[in-house]
Amino acid sequence: MYFLLLVVCFWGVAVGAWVVVTKFFRNADVDKMKSRVLNTEDDKKKKKRVKDHSSPIQLIQSEDKTTGRVVMHLMQRFDLTARLHSLLEQAGLKWRPARLVHSCLGLFLCGFLVSRYVVGVSYVTVQVAVGVVAGLLPVVYVLRIRAKRLHKFEEQFPDSLEFVARSMRAGHAFAVSLEMLHREFQEPLSGEFRRTFDEHNLGLPLDQALLKLAKRVPILDVHFFVSAVLLQKRTGGNLAEILDKLAYVIRERFKLRGKIRAISAHGRMTGMALTMIPVGVAVLMFYANPQYVSFFIEDEIGNYMMGAAIMLQLIGYGVIHKIVSIEV
């Protein structure tokens, strides 16, 4: 007990001391160069008078070489740094991958210690399971934020395509139309297209800027948009008409997707009910007849049986979810 508490305290003190030291010894010249390149000092004073969502987009991102060197080394060894960075970028969070890993490890230790010493759970398997569930909470939070952000972007996307088409008919260039989206729309669409325009304005080819947009926003409609623009750039044609037709197709897909979700709602509810019924029965049995249910926890064969039952429940829920999930 004391050893685990000592490990947790030492880990927390080391991380806190490292953050304080790195902030204290930050190079002032590098900060001045960043502020000149990004115009953060002047832009913040000007942009506060306009709109909250028109704050400057940071194009130059520093690599995480100071925070959590041990964690970053392990992440690079297992090839997780790029994946976590892409996940956080898609969620719109300004976290470092090391911060996410530190949060998972800290909550895992907290859940393990609370279940062991505070609640008094006597089974190591249950203690580890509680720690794993607590450790996955930051990842679940990031995934939920990412899903909400992408869904909001997808709702704004057809209107933005029509806006770009009207702007091009009015005589504006395609790149200028992308920059105008930043003033006419809200986040997250305005920030993503502002970043694309700034990257192109600073010298990145338009093809590469659009491909980076498709990577930051992994939505099928965005891939259609990027492919249509790149194809029109190579072969020619009326881009405004192409964008109008693409916006129409996206709206029709939304309508069809809503009809399919309404039809498949019964199947989703059935799958959820069939999955939760065994869980509810197990909870009731723990209160009604704990001696009967203790066999699944205390006995080795009972552990295997409970693990197989949980695995079969997850497989069944996955099969039902796959059946009712129809991609449009």
C-alpha cells in the first residue's frame, strides 16, 4: 500500500516539477520569433474587437520535446504519437499527446487505489478493471468531442459549398472564397478553412493545403470536395456548378440517412435491450442471492464462464450494431 502511494506521489511531484522547470527556462528568443511569425500580439488586440471565432490560427506547431520524455519515447516506440496527435487535432483540443497519456495513467492509478483501499474490493481483477475503466475516460472524452465537432462540421458543409459557388460566380477567386468562409461561418468550419487559406497564402500549394484539410477532417463529403477541386484544376470545367451539385448530393444523403436511422431505430433499441438485460439480471442477483453469484468471482471456472459470457454479449451487440448500421 505504502509503496503504491509513494509511486503515485513521486510521479505527481516529478511531472509537476518538470512542467514548472520547462516553463521557467523557456527560451525568450524563440517566443519572440513565434510571436513575429504568428502575429499573436497584434492580432489578439485587433481580433477581440471583431468576433470570438476569428482568432488567429496557429500554423506553426512546436514539437513536444520537453513534456514527458519517457512517455513520448514509449509512444514513439509503439508508433502512437502521430495517431494521438491526429486524434487531438480532429477533436480541436490543444492538448499534447503526452498530456493525454499522463491523464490516462493518473486516472488508472486513482481508480485502482480507490477500489482497493477506499471501497475495499478484495479481488485484484475487479481492481484492475476499475482502473482500466477510469484510465479510458480521457480517451472517451476526446472521442466524444471529436464526434461532436465532426458532426457540426458536416452540418455546416453543404451551406459552405453553396457559399463558395456563389462567391466564385460573383468574381472572387477560389482561395479568396475559402478565406471568406472564415467571416461568414462559425467554428469548426470557419477555423478549418481559415487554416487552409493561411497555409496556401504562406506558400503551400493549394493541392497540399486541401489534402491536409481532408486529413484533419476525415469526412467522406470533404474527400469528395477535395477530389472535385483537384480534378477540376487538372481537367478544367465550371467549379461553381460542381460545388452546387455536390452540395445537393450531400443534402440528399442527409435525408436518406435520416430515413434509414428512423427505420433502423427498432433494431438499435432491440440490441441495447438484449445487451442490458443480462447486466440488470446480474445486478439483481448480487443483491438477492450473493452466494449464488459469488461462484462467478471466487471460483476459477466461474471466472472463465463470466469472461466467456461477457465476450459473447459484446460479440452479439457488435453483430446487431453492424446489421442496423447502414452507410450512405
